[in-house]
Amino acid sequence: NETAYKKFLRQHLDTNHSGDDDQYCDEMMEKRINNVTNRCKIVNTFIHATEQKVKNVCKTKPTENTNEHKSTEEFALTKCTLQGGGDSPPCRYRAKNTTSFIIIACQNNEPVHFDGPG
Ligand code: T3P
């Protein structure tokens, strides 16, 4: 069974890109997410960094919210947002590349949710 951490990595980690276009989102959203659920996830961010760098964010002091951690460094991100239309595949996305701090939720020092740019 997939752990919450493995799910986070599947949905949100793409080390070997620094940002990409709409077609990147179409392909990654299909391969990493939508093929599992047979739905078009509305918004999903991919973080372009090593697994260790993202995991290290869990070591920062939590924000007011107990399990929430804000990174001390900025990350290259690609946010994929569903274009209008159907809610089952094939799904079409718009890509937005940014560099930002991130806020993630952690359990046992491992990322389990992406909460947004910080
Ligand atoms: P998950 O919990 O599976 O990581 O907030 C609901 C979902 O939308 C959540 O999925 C994270 C995802 N999301 C992004 O990936 N990027 C964003 O910028 C926002 C706002 C949400």
C-alpha cells in the first residue's frame, strides 16, 4: 500500500525539471495522478528539487498550525491548473512556473501534503 509520503512524492516531486509548459502538465498530471483516480485533479503543484531538500522542510519550526512547515529557501515550482471542460481524462492543463517558499504538512518528519506557496 502507498504511504502518505510516497503519495506526496508521486503527486508533488519532479526533481529532473526546472519548470515546463502546458504539455508538461498534461503529461505529468496524467502519469502521476489522473490515471490513478480517472479524474482530472483541478490544481496540483510539482516541486523541482531533490527529495532530501523537500524533506528538510519538515525540520523547520512548525507554523502556528502544528504540522505545517514553511521552507526557509525558495523552490522552483510548476503549478498545473485544469482548463475548463471535462472532469475525467483526457485532461488539459495550464502551466505556471514560479519560484517561491512552500508550505507543507509533515508527519513523522516526512511531507504528506502540499499546502501552497508560502
Ligand atoms: P494533496 O493534499 O493531495 O497534496 O489543496 C487540495 C489539493 O490541491 C492538495 O492535494 C494540494 C493541491 N494544491 C497544489 O498542489 N497546489 C496549490 O497551489 C494548491 C492551492 C493546492
